[in-house]
Amino acid sequence: MIDFKSVVFSGGGSRCLWQIGFWDTVAPAIKLKPEIMAGVSAGAAMAGMIATGTSTIGIRLIKEATSANKRNFYMQNIIRRESSFPHYRIYRNTILSAIDSAALKKLKNGPEVRVIFAHPPFYLGARTGTFIGLLSYVVEKYTTRPVHPKLASKLGYTYTVARLNDCKTAEEAADLIICSSCTPPFVPIMRHNGRIALDGGIIDNVPVSAVGAEESRGRMLIMMSRIHRDDRIPKVPGRVYVQPSVTPPIGKWDYTSPDGLQGAYDRGRYDGDLFLKKYRNGEI
């Protein structure tokens, strides 16, 4: 059997439930027990819930919340001077309820769970740094379409890798994950140790960089959430990239569709079965 020492969870918002479906199918079959789990944005939430054994709870909670939420934008909240986007409230409450203090205790004997988030150059400030950082990600996504973005790093953006294992409370864990998911206007601008923290996908939306030199410990399983052309996926010895066979049936920031969330999870289960067939045939 392939001994994956690390597993990477890409960002992708609601589509990331594909990763849990894939994990639930593949992990028991190949006895997948990585030493390091690295995630960015919603992928960081998936990694945290899987590592703490709370993914089933998390799925139930987010489906309940999105079932009760009728819109992704509430125009009337502008007049009330409240956020027109329900995403931050729903996302944070789900993390707090799933990865609670009891769940965090399981990480003492579990894998190292790493979360990556980005920082703009100090001279840009919060709003400009956020705008340029997100713009750089969008420009690359729709032009060169790399698996691992590079433009933000060339512009001077840096990153921090933090460990969920070091969090003592659910609030600390939620803060780290939301720093990694900070994509205004859906999520307000966050700060970590006084520094502006933005979605880590700006630096690397498939965060192998969070594993770094420790990639040499053994093989790495990389779970993406959207489809990339085969010729754009890096051919690096020891890395196994997996992706959905079709685009999961939900938008990245769609918080109104529990059926879409379930569909993303079910597609992950289906693709997990495809992976296992190749694995057992010696193709992986």
C-alpha cells in the first residue's frame, strides 16, 4: 500500500465537501493516517474536521444552516448597516460547533494540521492589499490557470503557516481557519498577530508550500476541488494529485443549497471509488 505521509486540502468553498466524500471512501480502504494535513481556506476547515473526527457533525451543521438561509446576499442589511453576506456568520458558527474544545483535544495525539494564510506587503495597507491580492488570484485563475499561483508572491505577498494543534479554544481554531478563508466581502478582513491576514489561496490554493521540506518524509496526496487540465498538473515524484471527475454541483460561495453540498460530498465518494480501482490495479 502507498504510505502517504502528508495530505493537502485545496481551497474551494462549498465545493470542498468533495474532499470529505473522497476521504470517507479512500481513507478506511487504504488505512490513510498522514503525519501532516495541510489546508487552505475551506480546505483548512475540512482538514480540521477530518483530523478531529467531526466531519459528519460539520456536514450536518452546514446543511442545516444553508437550508435555513434563503439568500447569499441581503440587500436590506445595507440600510441596517449590517453585513449583506451571511457567509461569515454561518461559516464561523459551523467551525465553532464542530471543532470545539473537546474536538481539539484529539489533535494532541493526532496528525499535525497546518493552516496557511497570506499577508499583503506592509506598504499597501488593508484595503489596497486585499484588493490587489484577490485581483492577482483572479487574473491568474482565468489566464494561465496554474495549480499553484505565483503572481502574488512576485508582488511581495508573504504567508504564515499556523497549526490547529496549538489552538487551546474553539475560538482560536475558528480564527485561524477564517484567516485562511479571508475573502472580502464574504468574510471581513482578518488579522493574525497584528498583521492583515488574507485567504491563503492567494499564495497557494493547493498548499503544498505548507508542508514544505517535510514533503521528503514520504508520498503526498493532494486533494483539489476543481478540475485542472492534465498538462497543468505538476509532475513531481512522490505527489499524487486527485480532482473531481466533474465539477461539484455547487458554487464556491453558495450558502443556500444543502442539496448542492450533499452532491459535492456524493461526488467525492464516487471519485474515491474510481481512485481505489486504479490503486488496486497498480495504476497509482
